[in-house]
Amino acid sequence: DNNGSVRVEVDRSGFRSRSRTKQSPMDAPSQEGGQKQMELLEKQIQYREKLEKAVLIFNNTGVSACLDYMSEEGMIDQEDSLSVAHFLLTVEGLDKRKIGELLGKDNA
């Protein structure tokens, strides 16, 4: 039966003994839990890909197009200045000159 595992134990004298144990269904990882982890991982990968695209848009097209894209994708509320500031502060790869242009822009 290949459902068991081999347990190796070392006693105080240094001798090793092997015993075959039967794996119970409770020892196996839950398929449902594994499925949830896979879904979470896929969502993280999709978010990272969207974020990379947002960085490219920011660097090549500008902040307005980037925020429009991120808003459409549900990644940011472009009307929330704290969300925009958090994006500018924490996302790696943004062109610092473009950030400077945005911050130095005269809104009056």
C-alpha cells in the first residue's frame, strides 16, 4: 500500500528504526483549503500584472491615463487623494520625474 509513509526515529543510542505508518485522510491537506489558496494566489498574480501595466501606463502615458486604468480595474479610487498618494509612495518602478511633474503642477 503506497498510502503510508516511512517514519525514521533515532533513539538515545543513535540507532535508527523504521516503521511504516498508514496516512489518515486527516493528515492529507484539504482539497478545499488548497483550492482557496490557489484562487488567492491567482488573484495576487492578476493584481501584480495589473499593477505592472499601471506602472507602464504611468511612465509612458501619464498619471491621468494610469489612474483611469486603475479606477476601471477597481484598483484605486482616483478621487481619493490618500489612495493616489499611497500609490505614488509605495509602488516601485514609477518614473520619479513624472511624480515630480505631477506634484509640481500648478492646479490654480
